[in-house]
Amino acid sequence: MQRVEREIARLIEEVDYDEVTRLFNMLSGGKRLRAKLILKIAPNHEKAPLLAAIVELIHGASLLHDDVIDEAVTRRGVASVNATDGSKTAVMLGDILYSKAFTELVEFDKDVAKSIASSVTALSKGEMQDVKMANEFNEDEDKYLDMLYLKTATLIESAAYASALLAGKDAKKYGVYGRNLGLSFQIIDDILDITADSATLGKPAMNDFVEGKCTLPYIYLYKVLNTQDKARLKSSHAKHIDTDEVLWIKQKMQEHKSVENSFELAKKLSNEAMLAVQDNKELIEILQTMIKRSY
């Protein structure tokens, strides 16, 4: 990972603009999940750290744009760039990270580069779907999971797929691993938004629903509520709700096991991912650690 961080620093330095360096240094590095996957799948390939750095720049760019879209004032517990320097600056910084990443992709084999590049198109499409879906209450599980795949899982899937190509491994199997890891990882995040406190999340609890996002626990809850309670849940959608309403939603979720059902889907997806790479203990450990984040 030190080599990856050095590559990231080099790429930012090559932009040759002090303002970009300053703003980028304000960003929290996060878990570097995608970079770790690439290094574990292609540990001996000389270009693996560069590919990992490229993917992390792409991920960072998508988060900058997300924060602008969501009007988020914090990211991983620290002030977001759009909060400190404005939305225009955050969008432009994201554009610079995207374009620098694409510039570096030309150093790779066509199939590797195409895998990463096409995932960025899918990711952007998923972000657009996410924004559109927030305009009304969504009760369609398949529609939500399709959006989740595009917005979150595709970049993880392509990182695993592309690094397997580098290493001469079965790229399809590693792609399945990445796809299911991405989906289950985001479902766990959906759960944490409801079950964790604000200090742990680095943002207000139950913020997803306030922003108009109907994540799996809400979709599962809506399916089993009576007509009156369905109307009540819908009336709280995309609004700042008071403590009594928060407690009612949590009580109903507990009563109908909405969180547990969401967790079961995350476990099912992660088990399928483990089967795809059953000989790679390190990748299985990543899945197991991720699943344990929920409780």
C-alpha cells in the first residue's frame, strides 16, 4: 500500500497545480478497498500499484461529485471539499482526478483499460439513476439493486477483473467476487445508516432516507406494512423527521426484521463471492471482515 500511496502522490504532483495538491490532501484516504483488492489479486505485477492508484483516483472523483449532489458537508467525519471550498471547486477537482486517471490508463493493455473505463461510465449512470430515484419513494427491490450495482459495485468488479487479467488469472471469477463484494458492502452501509450512531457514521444517522434514498431495509419494510402504515412511511420520505417518527420506523423494522432480511441478502451475495475465489484466503478474509461491520 505504501507503493500505491506513492503512486497517488506522484500522479497528483504531475497535475502541477498547488491548489489541486492542497485540496486532494484534505481528502480522507478511506479504506482503500479497491487498491487492496488489486494488490492481493496481482501482488507480483509491477503495474499493480499504478492500477490501484488509478482506481483510487476514480473512486475519489466519484465521491467528490456525490458530495456535491447530496449537498453533504462531511465525508468520513471531516469537512467535504464542497463545504470548505464550494461545489464548483469540488466538481472541478473531481474532473481533474477522472481525467488524470484516464490519462494513466493508456499505459495498460487494452482489455485492462477498457474494463476500468467502461466501469466509470456505468458508475456515472448509476449516480444519475440514484438522483432520479430519490425524487419519489421507490418500492422496487430489483430497480434499487440495479442502481446499486452500477453506482457502487461496477468499479470494484472491474478492479478485481482487471487485476486478474494482469496476473493471468480467471478474470470472470474475480469479476463475480468484485461484483458481489461491492453489492454486499453497500447493503451493509445501508444497514449501518439505520443501526449505527452519528459519531460512528461521520454523518447524521438515517440520513439516507432524509435524502430520499429508499434502501433495502425501507423497501423490505414497505412490502409488509398495512395500508395505513405504508402511507405513514411514504409521508416521511425525503424529509427531516422528528425523534418519534425515527423511533416508529426503527420499531417497525425490528418488528418485521427488515434489517435482518437485508443482512441475509448481503450474506448470500458474500457467500457467492467466496465460492468464486475459494482458494484465496486473503480475499475471503476481506469479505468476512466487511460482513462483521454490521453489528
